[in-house]
Amino acid sequence: MNELPGPDTGLPAPPFCPRHPDRESWVRCQRCGRPVCAQCQRPAAVGVHCVDCVAEAAHGSRTPRTRFGGQLRGRDALVTKVIVGLCLAVWVGELVRPALVVDFGFAPVVGWSEPWRAITGAFLHDRSSPMHVGFNMFSLWVFGTALEPSLGRVRFALLYLVSAVGGAAAIVLLAAAPEAGTLGRTVQQTNPSWVTLTVGASAAIFGLFGAYMVINRGLGRSNSGMWTLLVANAVFGFLVPNVSWQGHLGGLLTGAACGGVLMATRDPGRRRWAVPGLLAVLAVVVALAAVKYAGVSPLYR
């Protein structure tokens, strides 16, 4: 038996969503004109757009940025959160393995042969003092969440790390190096600053502080309240024992220099020079430390 064709009604076939062919849709995208089901509709100023047109428009549009080049989207201070998490995790690790401080803390005597300690030392803290890591992480959170969204993740990460190195370089420059012929067993008594281990994120945080003040000033904002905080921290560093005021000073000055670079390169036409400028600051502080090391006996570097 043969099937006979049904009657021709003359009506057009119902439209179906291209992404969901089993769904009939009489609503069409205002951009491409294709049928779009309820799941694929995205509200627009007039009518709706399909998800494909929305994705194409997003891909072709320029990402809005801050005056320093940071993306306005996703302003979540991710780098700050990662650094805080790493510092806290490392501090817990120190409780389990105290030798981490000896293995990765910074001291001028090991800075030449193991330069990475200038960075690793910034992620270590005094394991016997929860206040040390707690206060530093609070300060990092305050300045990190204020700076990172405006600067962008790459610039902020470089600012933090370059400031940490600047703090270590200042410790080297201001430490009294042993003279040639000094017996190793007497260095601890005669030149303690050359062999004392330094740990903590303070130098990097002071770098954020310095950059914040320079940027604030460059944007025409007042730093009156910040000077009080700076003086209080400086006095604290000088009066409280076992606090490296040298590292704080080095981090502050390095961060201020980085802030100057970021201000000078904030215009869209010069933003490409921001990262090279920050690396130039890094090169300067490393060169200064290298000059100091050049005059130290190889036995003590």
C-alpha cells in the first residue's frame, strides 16, 4: 500500500532554534534574524539577541580599562588573594618544618650565591609570632585590594616582587660586610647584620605603601593621613627589636620609584612601557646590591 501525500495547506514551516532544532520558536534575534528559543535569548535594548551574537559582540569589543591599564572586568584582587594564601600556607609549613626559615630566609651572606632568597624570604614569617604574619597579611589586604584593581594583575605582581627585592637590596647595602681575613666564627659578633636572617612580607608591603602615596599624589589626592601611618610604622621599625628597618626603607623607596613609573606610563600611548619601566627599577636595585657584593670577600658572599 502506498502512502498518499497530505494536503498542501500553503502555510510556511514553523521556525526552529538553530541551537535546539527540536524547539519551535517564533521569536527572532534582533541582530542576525534567526529564530531563538527561550534558553538562547539574551535581553537587549530592543528585543532579544541570541547567544551567538552576544558572544561575537563581546569578542569584538575592546575591554574597558582603568587609567593605569587594569581591566574593569574581574576586579577581584586575585594576585593579592594568592599572595595572602601562599604566606599563610608557608607559615603553617614553618610550624611543621622550622628549617624552612634557614633554607629560604634572606641574609646578605647568602644573597649573592642564592639570590632567589630575596623573593622566598618575603613569603616567610616568624613562626613564633602569629601577630607578625597576621599584621602583614592585613596590611597586604588593605593596600592590595586598593591598588591591584587599578594597576592590573601583572603590574601589581611586579610592584610587589620588585619591592621585595628592593628591601633585600637595602639590607645588603646598609649591612656592615666582614673585612677580608675575618675569622668565620667571629663574624656573628663583629658583623651580625651580614649573617642575620630576615623574613617577612614587610618590605614588599612598604613598597605598596610607597607606590600608593606616589600615585595618590600624582592624581591630586591628599596623603595627609598616610604620613601619620608612615611615621608610626617607621618609629615602630626603629624601636622594636628584630624588625628590619633597612628592609622597610628599601621597600618603601623601591615602591615609590615603581609608583613614579606607573604614573609616567598611565596614558594609553605609554602603557606598554609600564612593565619595562618596573623591570628597569628592578635592574637598578640589583645593580646597587651587586656593587656592594663586588667589594666583599668571596668567603662571605
